[in-house]
Amino acid sequence: MSELDLNIEPIQFKHVLVGVDESEQGYVALANAIHQASEDQAHLIIASVLEMGELSAIDALHLDVIKARRAEIEANLAKYAAYAKAKGAEHVTTIFADGAKAGEVLLQDVAPKVQADLIIVGAHSREGFWDSLGSQAAYIARHATISSMVARR
């Protein structure tokens, strides 16, 4: 049997982007992102997306409903950042975004803005803002031009 000589070094990521919502799979993604960012001493960017499509037509017309949802998401982001720092991630920032589909917003808007070189999302969510996350995770895996991880428990 011949010896395998790959001469390839593993990627050391510099900007790890994770999409998180209030679901078990979102937490799995966060845990994996914290680990990877700590391992690589990378900047961890924790993002949550307000999917405007999840709001009813009536709610979408009421600014106070949108403001309340944004405040809830931003409070969750602060909680995620504190958790990440407590678990050893040193460089942590959060970002709130909104749009029609969370996966597309993360990949097309947020990732380039933060210069992400790795994006991590949870495999599937039946709660939180990504009730269609399975399809959003598949979208990210298919269309990402950077490394991607679909984390599952």
C-alpha cells in the first residue's frame, strides 16, 4: 500500500459566522461555532435574522410589533454573546438582520459584510424563526462560497 502524502494544512478560520435562533438546533450551531472560534482564535460573529415572512400581514404593518420582535432577538443575541465569552470565545460580536429568508440573508448579506470564512447553522428547527431551517441550511450548503457547517445533534 502506498503512503498518502496530502501536503494540506487544515484551514485556520479567522471569522466564524453562526446563525442562531431560539431552538435546540440553533444552540447546537452556537456550541460548535464557539468551539471552532476558540480553537482557531477566530472572531465569532453571532447573527440572528428576523424573517419578515414569519410575521402576519397585519403584524408586518404595525411598527410596534416589529420593534418588539427586534428587541426580543437583540436580547437573545446579548445572551448568546455572554454565553460564548463565558465558554472561552475571546472576540465576539453580534449582528441583527432582517429579510425574507434567514439563510439567504446570512449568506448574501451578513457573511460578506463580516468577511466570514466559515458559516455554521443548525440542521433543522421546528421552532424559533427558522421553522424552514432545513431548507435554509440546504441553501447555505449548496450556495456558500466559503466553508460551511450544518451542525446537528
